[in-house]
Amino acid sequence: MTERRQRRTYTKEFKNQIVKLHDTGKSRAAIIQEYNLSPSSFDTWLKQSRTSGSFSEKDNRTPEENELIQLRKDNQRLMMENDIFKASSADHRTKVDVIRSNQHKYPVSAMCDVLDLPRSTFYYEPIVKEEENELDQVIQTIFSKSRNNYGTRKIKVELNKQGYSVSRRRIGRIMNELGLVSSYTVVQFKPFKSKVNEEPVKNELGRQYDDQEELAVIVSDLNYVRVNGQWKYICLFIDLFNREIIGQSVGTYKTADLVYEALASINRDLRSIRLFHTDRGSEFKNKVIDEALRTFGICRSLSMKGCPYDNAVAEATFKVIKTEFIYQKQFTSLDHLKVELSDYIHWFNKFRIHGTLGYKSPLDFRLQTI
């Protein structure tokens, strides 16, 4: 089998020297043999040099050949314009998709001219689209792990932790495209006001919610939950140090026993607690709780009558819990509520980031501070 000759290329300077050798008297046969040229190549170079003085193919075409080539180009451009005309007023992403689907038929540069799209945009758009798809997945994962609660602000913080620098406007646009709606867009319900007691205990906390030491101040509150058509109650104990929920209870009645059960669930030495602050509900100020606080040396603090701002952290925490937990689920029994609440509190303490903690979870804040 004859070995196929490898195609060789020659510079215009080399071609010019070959012609000069021939002009100086060297024979055609000698030049072809010495330089291992094909006879057709030598004859073509000689003809080009004598005709136009250029070795470029386009410089040696006849007017008829140039006209035919131009007609073919014009015809191809008309076909191309007809194919992609509908995309001429589309957005950049659509234009890029049209060019990509037709690049096997037409030159990219020509299609970019017709669609008035910079070539740099065409080559850059796939990278942007790939990054956008990746960002979509990351945002969806963060939103899902937040139990559908995080908005653009907290998602931006979580993205920064993963090395993404994204504006809240872009995050909001992606969330709209993906249909991600935070629980906080749901209309909130106003709680019922209850009567308060007239105990002369002062507000020792004085709304000093920040810069507290661990277990220095514990606040508490209760809220009602609909369980299989009946009202049940939740009581929580919150450490102002890191907004961690350290005690919890669930019950049928709003009583001192419910509060004591939440107090007993705290897995710390209760003697470490300095101040216990609540509103003036009778379930907090009674013989059962008084004896417990006195035994463990815990001072009491009560909000002013009719002033929820004095217990703002507890109020705000329950607002979060209602939005992210209570309003998102249907509970079939008290045991079901207990299991779901324990699961939510575990996520709340370990994973949910808080703006007042520098966008750290309560557990992370405690581990980094102590």
C-alpha cells in the first residue's frame, strides 16, 4: 500500500525564491527534483508570479470567479438571515441559543452581525449560563435546608460562606424564577391579649437584651398551637447570651406545671442562671415557680403591665417559630407536636443563622465565644 504524502506548506518568501532560481536559468526539472516539489505546485507559483505578482489565491482569481464566490456568500447570508430573523429582537440568551444551534451551517461572526450581538457575548454566555445553573442549585439547597424560611438577606450570608458574591437583587430574581417563597411572606395573625397580674415585681432586665453572659438571663413565653382541632400550648426558655432555646415543654393546659416542665428540661445547673424574665402571666408568677426560683437562687424579673416590648426577645422568637414551624405544619396529636418541636429546636439551635449573632447559629456562636 502506497504511503500517502503529507501535505506541506510553503511561505511566500520560499515560493518567490523558487521563481527567482528559475529566472536565473535553473531548469524546471532540477528545481523540482532538488526541492522535492510537485510539478503542479511549481507551475502554479510560476504562473502566479507572472500574472499578478502575488502567491495569494484570491489575487489570482478572474473577475468571474470573484463574482461567483460573492454570489455564493450573499446567498448563504440570505439563507442565514431567513433562518434566524425571528430571533433578531430577542434577548441575549435567546440569540446565543440560536447561534449555537446554527453554527454548523453559518459562520458565528456573520450570525453575530445579523443579530447585533458581540462575539464576546456569544463565547462568554455559556460560562455565565453554567454559573447561573450552579447558583440556582446552591440557592435551592440553602432554601431547602432553611426549611423554606430564609429570605434574600440570609441566603446572601450563606452564599458568602460558600465563596459566592451575589447581590440580594439577583438572589431575589433567582428565587422568583425557581418559585421559592419564604414563609415570612405569609400573612401573620395577631395574638389575643390576656389579663395580667398586679404583682409588684420590678423589671430587673430593663430591656438589656445584648452582651449578656451565658445563662446570665433566661427569658420565657408561651404560645398556643392547633392540634387536631384543639388548642395546645408550648413553653420555651431562651438564653439571651446566644438566643439558644434551652428548655421546652408541650401540654394541654396553660399552667405553672407546663412552665416547670420546661424549666426542668434545661440540661444545665439551674444555679448558674442569674435572672429569669417573663411577662406577667399567672403561669409564670405562682407558688410552684416561686419555690423553684428561690431554691436555685434565681432572681425574678417581670415585664411592665401591658408592655410586650419588655420581653421582646421571647416575643420575637415565638414570631419566628410561628412563621417557620407552627404555620407550616398540621399536628395530629400532642406526641406528634412534641416530636416535630424537638426536631425544629434542634435545627434552630444548631443550623439556623441569626442576624443578631452575626449570622451564626446559636451553637456556633456559643462555641466561638466561650
